[in-house]
Amino acid sequence: LEECIFVPAIFDYWMNKETGEVISSFSILTSEPGEFVRKIGHERSPIFLKQKLKTFENWFDCENHDGKDFIQLLSNRQEPKMSIEIDRPLKKGWEKRK
């Protein structure tokens, strides 16, 4: 059985005042990468949260805490077990990205 990976994100709606169009947008919160993500050549990584029900209840309960609670929540991280499967040959020179 595979486990879910949880990452925090912020979400908001924005309305174009000229057209009335409502745009939904979100951003995944990132930080310094863990060892695995750094080894494969990335400078940033999503923040992976430990799977605790209380953690997620706190994330959605914006009215009952201040910013310090969010910092504590984001500090409750883990680096999930990950692996790479190559689906197709990589383009020659890809390793130069590092």
C-alpha cells in the first residue's frame, strides 16, 4: 500500500474587475530540498508534511490561531521515501543542469 504525500499550499480567488472573470489560483509552499531531491538536481522542493490528522485540522482552521501556529505546522516535515523511474531515455546533456 502506497502512502499519500501531503504538501501545504495557499489558495485564493481573484476577480478581474474589468471582465468579472473569477480566477482560482494556488501555490505549493516550497523550501530547501531534502537529500533525495537535491541529489537529482533541484534547488527547491515542496514542504512534505508528516501525516497527522491534527496537522491538517490546524491548516484549515485559519481563524483560531496566528502566524506562529503556521510556522510550527510547516516545521513538522518529513522527507518521504521516493524513487525515480525512467519512462523514456533522457536527452543527452540533461545532467549539465546541476
